[in-house]
Amino acid sequence: MDNATKLVEIAKRLYARNMNGALGGNVSFRRGDEITITEAGINKGLMTEREVVVVDLDGNKLVGNGKPSSEGKMHYEIYKLRPDVHAIIHAHPPFAVGFALAHEDIPDDILPECSMLLGHVPCLPYVTPSTIELAREVAQGLAHRNAALMANHGAITVGADLEEAYNRMELLEQTCMSIVYARILGGVHHISEEHMQFFVDNVGLKRENR
């Protein structure tokens, strides 16, 4: 499967899992100095490879008929800042968006898998969508992280490839859902500092807000 086909498959998977609806969200991958990204204004559940656009790191279109995603600036700024990142997903999963609306971070000490794959997930301050100001805010927020929430907006994850970025988004949504259920059942119990040290020593977790 080539990367453009994989991008379409991931976009459709996000739609099928209710992590994007209508025209929301965008997906990209980088190969060298070229970025392949979803086209603006399309339903991700219905897209084909004809709705994939190739741009350079400044967003200048190289291949494709439509316009690149209006949120492309976020992708370009992240790629410039993170040479280790080769795939980015911006989505609107309902539970994650709920946390973004509440301006709540996701702590790193509630689920072992979340500790290992996501770490602390901050809710970044609100900035107007599709602006360079938002792009720079998100890029800085992800400078040393792999996932973030954007206040009153949505979620974003990065990875070495599309599958890793997708798995982080799916895990983020599942974690947000689990937190809501735990609160219904009486509250979230956090992993002790003693046990969290395992992830620091063995997984390389860098703890925040301690």
C-alpha cells in the first residue's frame, strides 16, 4: 500500500470510528520535503485518492486539483519543528473534544498504556482555527509531546508514520472516554508516584507539572 492510499484509509478509519464527522479533521504524512495532505472541504468518509494534495513545507501546492486542508499550516509548522515526525492527524473525537471544551489536560498517571504512548496531554489555549498563530501555538505545544488538545477545537497527534499517529489518536479518545466513565462511577484513582517511576526509568517518560 503506497502512502497516499494509506492516508485515505486512515481518514476513512477515523470517520468510521466517529473520530471525525462531516468535513472535519485532516491527515498528512511527510516524505522528504514534500507533504501529502487531505484536501480542504471534503467528507473524510467518502474521500478517494483524487482528494489528496501534495505541497512543500511552506504549503505551496505541487500536485493535486483541490486546495490543501485549511489547517495545513499546523502540519507544516509541526514538521518544521519536529524532524522525527512523519505523520500528523487532527481529529474531533467526541470525548476528546469534550475535554477540549472543558479546557482539561489528560494526566500521565491514570493508565499504563497512556503513560507509555501519550504521556501528559495538555489542553492548549484557544487560538482562532486556520491561522498561523494557531499553527505556531500547536507546534510549540507538540515540541516535546506526541498528543495535545486544542481548547474549543479538537485533538492532534503525531507519529513516525500514519499508523502510529492513528493509534495515538484512538488511545487518546479511549482514555478520555474512560475518564468520563470513571467519574460517573465515583472518580479517577491515580497511579502512585512510586509506580510512575517505573515509566520514567524504563520507558523514558518525562513528567510534567510535578
